[in-house]
Amino acid sequence: MPKRQGERKFGLCIGWDYLKKCRYSAQRPRPRHAKADPEAQQEFKKNCTKKLETRSFVY
């Protein structure tokens, strides 16, 4: 099978250098707090949006 044009193998360090040149940064989600209550957070989100919908903003 013929080799595809432009296909090269290189090490991980060189690959990382290319990503840094493209201004890539390793990102990951923020950690969750151990005492966080997902049910309370969902309830807060529901109530918060209802309160925002009933308010009238004046600019």
C-alpha cells in the first residue's frame, strides 16, 4: 500500500511543541467540592431562572 503524502511520525515532545506554538493550553474541568449537593444546585438553578424571568430590568 502506498504511503500517504505528508504523513510523518514524530515524538510526543515535538507534538507538544507544535501545540504550544498554536497557543494550545491543557485544560480540564474544575474539581467538584466534596460537600456539594447536586439536588440543591438544580433547585437553585430552577428558582434563579424563575426570579430572573419575573424581574424587569431597566437600562
